[in-house]
Amino acid sequence: MSSTSRDVKSSIYFLSRDRLYETVKPYSLRFAPERIPQTNLKPEKHSVYIRDLREASKEEKIDFNSCGFGVLHMDSSLTYKDFFCRDIVESIYYFEVEEMLKAVFNAKSVYVLDHALRIRHGQFPTSTGENYDYEQPTSLAHVDFTRDSARDASCQFLDLEAKSLLDASWKCVNVWKPLKGPVRDWPLALCSVTSMDFEKDSIPGDVVSQCGPIEDIHIHYNPTQKWYYLSDQEPSELLIFRSSDSEGNLGAPHASFPLPRSMSDETPRESIDLRAFLFF
């Protein structure tokens, strides 16, 4: 690593290879249960070398089709404050992203499923034991959906026209951007799908809300995995990554991670991520 390199060594949490999961499915509950633990996830921290996409893309082929993720550029018309108004986000930002994705992927139609605002609490990653005003960064490597759960989510939350399109070719993607930049606090890391052995190093789990379960994918650590991030990411730079598609391609694992002190600042990360379906 040269003195000017923005590659980093940091830590990411992975699901442990515990024998428990040979007989019990990993799960986490989005509500406080009365008689069972809220989760049976057993994370373990591993040191990971994370390459800067700005440098790595000069040496490697890194794009959505080959690695499962890429970088898109879009200047939103929303102000910083606008992102805290759900109506504005859903009426304007959704439309902006949908039009961008249509153009980039030559999709016939695009539907945004949902979005989440994440503002890191000052105590994160230490839990305060209280409810937060906003979602927090996710430090456990995962993929949001399996193929079947992506289809289920689309049928549950999208309108009838979108449901009928599921018989055609489709992709489910995440679009992630900071509200302020440059990001120097808990940026997002992405793992190239070309470096993943999904059969050995992943396991489906359930995220259960009051509306029911959604099946996601947890990742076990393997030193052959290749991780990347976008240094000093600005609000006009959007990370897009696959969650699932109709062809059965699995999504790009992702997680947030702490930057070394020499590269970070104390301004908590603020970001918005949304999930969208593209139909072809």
C-alpha cells in the first residue's frame, strides 16, 4: 500500500460458522418478543483489506455486470433538508432514481420498493439500549434478499402492474448515497460477487417484522473475498448494487466499516438507501 493509497485495513462482522445453523435458521426480530431471544445471530469480527474503487477501477474491471455493483452519478434536485420529508423523497427522489435507472439499464419500467435514512448515533456501534430516531449503519455482511424473498416483497408492496411484470426479466437493486460529503465515517463496503463462494460462504436467514418474515443472506468470512469502497464519496456519487434478479444471480454482499483514525472525522455519516425493481 503506497503512502497515497486510500486502500484500508479495517474490520467487518460476518456470521460465525456455528453448528447451531446446521439445524436452526439464522433470524432477527424487528420487535421485542416475549418468550424467545430477539436474534440468534452470532457475529464475529474479521480484519479485511478494502480497496478504494477510485484506484482499483484503473487496474480491474469493476462494474455492475461483472462484480454486482458500480458507481453512478446523479445530481438530485432535493436539498439536504428535503431528504427528511418522506413525501418529498417519495414523490421526487424516487422519480429521479427511477428515471436514472431506466436510462442506465435500458429498463422498460422501474419501481422503488422502499427507502431508509441512516444517521449514525454518536454511540454507534455501541448500543444505547434505546430506540434510535433513524436507522443505523449495518456492520454485519449481508445481502438484502434471496430471489424468492425479492419476488415476495415485490408482490406485497408493489402495485398490480409491477406484479404482472415479474414473469418477465427483472433485477432488484440497492441505491446508496450520502446526504453530505465527503464520507469519512463508516462508509459502505461491497464484496465482488466474483470472489464469493455462495454455496460455502453464505446462508439464508429471516428478518421478521410485524408484517412477516423477509429472507436475507448472511455471509461467512473467507480470506479470498474481495472488498471495495468509494473513498470520500460525495452526494452526487451513488453506489448501486444487485440484490437479486430473475436469472438467479445472487447479490453483492455489503456492510459498513470504520475508517482508520487518520482517515476519518467525527461527523456522523448520514445516508439514504433505497431498493428498486427494474423490469425488462
